[in-house]
Amino acid sequence: IANHLLSKSARRLMARSFNNHNYFSTTATTSNIFDKITFIGTGKMSQAMISPLVNNSFHTPSSITAYDVSDAALNTVEKLYPGVQTASSIPEAIDNSNLIVYGVKPTNLEKVHS
């Protein structure tokens, strides 16, 4: 389904990128695939993605940034995943990000972009 949503050039770029790198290794590595990953929203969905990245050493915590409207949610992320960066605004969070992950409910997307 996702393939249908991507343009032809995006599919070619992804294929070329995947062919040039071994992203699917079963061995944990400390080298990051992306320089910076940003998670917008830090609820269960985002934590389910952050956890294996950090706990299995697929990504260094310092290369992950999280933003949430709730300070309590950001504090939880800081406690669960020491080293993960937090941001006080979306522009601050996404600055220099290579990958932005929306971890918000679809009904809240409009709020994120306002």
C-alpha cells in the first residue's frame, strides 16, 4: 500500500538507497542509520519505536529527539531512555533531522501543523 503512495522517483531513490546499504543486518551496531531522528509525540506508539532503537543499540540516544505538548510525557521519555534529547518546540525538534516520525493520533495532526 505504501508503495502506491510514493512517487516513481521516491521508489527509485529508496531502492537505490537500500541496495547500497545493509539496513537489515541481524547484528546490533552502534553506527546510526540517520544522524538525527525526531519523534513528534511521545506516547505508546513513539515509545514502542524508541525503545528498540535505544535498548538494542540500533541508534545512540543522543541522535534521537522527542517533542510532546506534555512536559510530563517528555520527563517520562527522559527517565526511560537516558540521553534522548527533548525539545520545547516542533521547529527546535525537527532542526537538522533526517527522519521525522509522527507519533500522534490522526485526529491531532491538525494541531501539530497549526
